Amino acid sequence: MSQRLPGDMDMSPEERNAFIREITVFFDHQFDQEISEFRAGILLDFFLAKLSPAVYNSAIEDARAFLAERLEDMEATLFAKAQER
């Protein structure tokens, strides 16, 4: 069993195929060039490898900030109630 690293993308074959189709359509509309599904798959793999860690780290930082804010609110609420006694 291989172990996933933080930031590794896990997608179903259906999701992967949908992304590949979107890449081929993008190239056709934006560059007026056809790109094969094989090449679109290589591009998808490249961008996932390059972007996934940055997106993952950003999401983790957002979650950390959100939880820290909630914890601060919770502490203020709990300590305020304790002082009212």
C-alpha cells in the first residue's frame, strides 16, 4: 500500500477524464489548437504536481486561521461565563 503525501491529489478516472476534456476544449478555444488527450493528460499531471502542494498549504493555513479564530472566540466565551459566577 503506497502512502499519500500531504497535497497529493486523488481523483477518480471520471474526474480525470473530465479535466482532460476541459483542457482540450480550453486549448481549442484559447489557442485555436487541437491537443491530444494524451498531451492534455501530461499537462494535467504537470500542473497537479506543481500546484497541488501550494493549494494544499493554502487550504491548511486557511483552516488553521479559522480554527484559531474559533478557539479564541470559545475561550473568550468560556472565560467570560466563568467570571460571571
